[in-house]
Amino acid sequence: MSDWLIYRTFWDLTVTGVALGAIYALVALGYTLVYGVLRLINFAHSEVFMVGTFATLITATNFIGIPLIEEGNYPYRTGITLVAVLLACIVGGMVVSGAGAVLLERVAYRPLRGSGEHVGAVVLAFASAFTVSLIFTGSTRTNIIIGLVGTAPLAVLYLRIFRRGRSAPRLAFLISAIGASTAVAEAVAIWGPRDREQYQTSRVLEKRVLFEFLGTDVRIDYVLVIVGALLMLTALVLFVNRTRLGRGVRAVAQDVETARILGVNVDFVILVTFLLGGVMAGAAAMMFTLVYDQTRFNIGFLLGVKSFTAAVLGGIGNLRGALLGGLVLGLGENYGAALFGGQWKDVIAFVLLLTVLMFRPTGILGESLAKARV
Amino acid sequence: MSLSDAFKELTSRPARTVSGVGERVGDMPRVARWSLIALFVVSLYLMPWWPEVPLLGWLVDTPGTSFEGVITDKVVIYVLVALGLNVVVGLAGLLDLGYVGFYAVGAYTLGVLSSQHANLPWLLCVPIAVAVSMISGVVLGTPTLRLRGDYLAIVTLGFGEIIRISANNADWLGGSRGISKIAKPPNIGPLKFGILDAKPYFFLGLTIIIVVVFFLRRLEHSRVGRAWNAVREDEDAAELMGVNTFKFKLWAFAIGAAIGGLAGTLYAGKVRFINPSNFPLQLSILFLAAVVLGGTGNMWGAILGGAVVAWMPERFRNFADKRVFVFGVALVLVMVFRPQGLIPRKIRKERWLANWKPPQRTPQFGETGTGRG
């Protein structure tokens, strides 16, 4: 019976699969970039994505003032207004996610590389004073005040320790990223207005059928997602391949020490890498809310795991591989779910990964950020 | 020396000086050493009564939940799991993000054999469960251990998820309802494994931990342990020196899986009811955090890490909903200030190496005598 399902809905599944794959691909770019340059899994990237979905939500509802429901209907906009709102949302998502990724690098990664600096020290100092005060009082205002008071002396102390100049073992990076990721997600769950509940986002785009493709209705939001993702990827590839800074990224990916000797500002390049990944995740976050109209504090976790799977599938450290991996994963998941039932969706994703890695141990396209064949 | 310098000194001391305790105990006279160890073990067995000791009690007691429950349901289990995962991550250097899979395999095997499909006694089920977990480790390891580092991480993560979802969807395994009425350990003399008293479970768990620690200590200092060391430090070099890296990695995986499975049976035998939501992906990450927090590759570190990760959220229950947040911040801070973990790995000087001197070479004709090689 389920065989019939896949025949009847094959092209339907293809369209939704490609759109889902495009979102995976954009998030996967963040994993791939950081892995290519630092050789570590940026576990907190999922939270960068999550923060982006909330940024688009806040941009639409609080800054532009679009309600969830208007006169009993969705608050649809048309024409120039629609374009302006969508652009504002995507820019909001990109800015916040990009800033989030940069902050993350400063707080959870750079101190471990032995070259911590002020931003990381101040944020960590505030976080530790704030956290300690949580043990003694439940009033959020008092906590913030204690946090602020404790920041200055602690930051001075931390800064001294941060500059010890040697790098921590690789596992330490992973755990500190996991810690940061947990803390960010939980902070949203605790201090967000709706706690652990789901948030609806305002649906400004009427999801009309744009055209018919092999007997399947293609909705406008899918088209926007696919086109948007391709544009973002093209821009990123051009940046990495054609600009001076992009050359720096490739140089650091190839050999950190040599790049440093040849005058590349390695810390700056790493910052730029995180920024690029964050911006891509922000764009993906806006597209995600466009299609699914919702977000939640833990929305990043599973999507992050899947996107990382996509990055590995395509060949981690390879920009084109991230796109390919995302599409293969999105399509494979959709077809598999139709064949074996929706509850096996995640199993299918991982079995697909296992199968590919058995025959191509470095992913479909191999690792290649350093080789500049993007 | 300013205060911050002192702090810096304290946090960035090299690994060797911190772990002096073990060496100092080792240098004691035999009688003193054994009585010290015996005292330590006895005090561990008295743990359920710790909250009644004046100062210690205030420090360890868990408001809102019974301390006894916390140490039997969580601390003992987490310590055992951390010990097993430490073999994989710490000794052999394989990043495993799906360790909860083996834990679940152990728990489910006990459930299936003692309640769902058969009525075998606990004592018979446990060895079978351990063997099944070990086999699942070999089955997962054979195709994947040829992959390197981070690829292995994502594949194992997938494995943990596959186990959970399969258990959720297979009616044969009880589906999402799970398995209830799982067998409990048989009574041993005055120790009655019931619902009211958690202490017998704690004594059983502690005994198993001591046995496992003894076993792992022997293993770590054997040929296998040295091979793991070599594989962890440089796989290519180890391979060149004739270490069969694949074989030893597989051994690490299998032994780690067996200990994880054992922890699973202990858990299932205590709570007597399991369902797939007991084994989420986040638990794997928590286990890994326990190992790295304590000190990767150091057994005592893994024990401390497991105990801290299990106990800390319960100790601070008075800000219940914020404890996970606190845990996240604490992870970042510990990693920033002690990247090697709370008890770093002792860079053990092999005894022969300590006494080894470079061979005295008689100067050859034409050499000055100071030149070396």
C-alpha cells in the first residue's frame, strides 16, 4: 500500500524534499566552514540557527508589528510590502545569527585556543556571576544586578587566565560547545515569554500554488526557499574563491601555522568563518519559519544533527558537498518516509549516511575546502 | 605574586603534580596502604548515611529528593557508564556520541528476557545482556571503525538514535509503552531488593563498580592498554610499529559497549520499567560530558565526572527549572579553566623508563666525545 503512496506522490515528495534539503544545506554550510578551518564540530551551531528563527519572529511581530491573526485570517501582505517584510525578516535573522556565531566563537572557543580576549572574558564573567547568584535567589532582577557587579573583577581575572597561549585538547572544544549550546537553549526556555511552549510566527506570505510541475502543485514558499538557498550558496562560493579574505579562509583551512607565518591574521579569519556560517544559518532560519510557521527553544537540536549529517554526507569541509548532502538527505528522508512510514524518517537518514560512508569514507564529494575546488 | 597569578598557577598546573595522591599512596608501607584503601571503600559503602554526618551532610544532601534514591538511580549508573565510555573515548581515543545505544541495548535485553517474552531470572539475564551489548558493539564497530575521528562521531550518534527509534516503533520491544515488571536482582541474605529500600541496589552497584575498576586497571596496564595508548596518540605510527589498530579499536568498542550494557541492566533492574524516552540522544552527550569533565583517559576522573554530572542537578534542585542552564554554563567554565578535566590524565612514567639511561657509547675514532648520534 505504501508503495502506491510513493508512486502517487513522488513529485510532491520531490518538491518538499528539495526545499527541506535546501534548508539543511544552508545550516550544513556553517558546520562545513568551521570544520574546514578549525577541524572541529561546531556543536553549538544548532543554537545559532534557533536564535535566528527567534530573530525573524521578533522582527516580524515586534518591530514591524504584524499580528498573528488579523480579522480572523492570516495577516497576508502583498506586493512591495510583502517583499519589504520578507527582506527585513531575513536580514534580521542573518544579523542576529551572525552576531550569535561570532559571540559564540569568542566565548566558547577562543579562550580554549589560548588567545582569549575582552568580549569572551566579559561575557563569561557575567555568566558565571549570574549563574552563581541563581543558587541563592530566584529573582531575575537581583540575579542580573549581581551578575553585573561581579563582571568587572571576574573579567580581569579571566583575561589573565585566557592568555595562557596553549591550545586545549580537541574534546574540550566539543564539550564547551555543548555547554554553550545547552545554556543558550535553556536560557530561551527559561526567560522567553512562552517558556518551553511552541511559538507561532506570523504568516505574511500567502502560500499560493505558483505553477504546476509534472502534475504537482509547487507552492510559492518552496520556490522562494530553493532559489534563496541557491543564491546564498553562490554568494558564499564567490566570496571564498574570489576575495582576498576568502583566500585567507582557504589558507587557514590548508595549514594554520604556514598561513600565520605568511601573515594571515588567523584569529580574524576564524571570526569571519564563524560569521559566514552564522549568516547562512540566519537565512536558513528565516526560510524555516516561512515554510513551517513555528519555532521553539529546542528546534535547533534535531535540525542541527541532521544538517551535520548532511555536511558529512556530502564531504565535510566541502561547500558544494554541503548542498549536495543537504539535497540527498532531504530527498532520501522524504522518499523513505513514504516507503517505510514517517516514524522511520530519522533512521533512514542515518542508514543513508552509514551506507554512503561505507563506500566513500570521506563523503560523496570528499573534503576539499583547502583545495579550493569548491 | 598577585591573586590572579596565584589563581593562574592553580588552574594551569601541569598534569603530573595534581595526581600525586596515587603515587604517594603507592609509596606507603603495605599495611598503611591497604588500610587506607579499605577505609576509603568502607566509607563509600556507607554513602547512604552520608547526609547524617554534620558538615558532609550539608554539602551532599539533595533537597526535595531522597539522597539514597539519587545515588542508586543516578550516581552509580552514571559512574559505571562513564567508566565504560572512558575506555572508548579516553583510552582508545574514539569519539562516541551514541553511547546511550549500548546502555539501551543492555536495558532492553534484560526487559525482553525477563518480562516481555520470557521469564528468565535476573542472574541469567545479566550475562546475556552484557554479551548482547558487546556483540552490538562489534556489529557497529566492524564497518565504522575504519572511519576516522569525526565521521565516527556522527555515525555513532546515528546509531544511538536508530536504537531508540527502533525500540519506539517495534511492538516486539513494547513500542512507546515500553516494558514493565522487569526482573529484579535476587535477595542475598539480609539484602532484600524491594521497592521501599534502595540501599541494596546501591551496594550491588558499588560492588559492580569496584569489580569493573579492578578489571579496567589490569586491562589499562596490559598489552591491550599500551596498544590503546599508541592508537590514541598516533594511529599511523601505531600501525607502522605493528599494532593491529583495527583489532584494538574494536576491542575498545566491545568492552566499552559491554560496560554500557551492564549499566543498562542495573538501571532496568532498579526502576523495573523502561520505555524509549529513557534513552534520548541528550543522554549520550551528558555521558560524554561526564567523561571529559572528569578528565579524559583517567579512570578516577571518569568516576568523579560521572558522580558530579549525576548528583549536581539534584543538589541544586531548589532552582529546579534552571539547573540545566547552570549545567551548561558550568561545562563551558570547566572547559575554559581546566581543559584537561577536573582530574587530568596522569602522564605515567613507565618504571623502566624512569630508570633508563641512554647507553654510554665509547667515542669512536675522530669524534670529540660530546657529540651524540
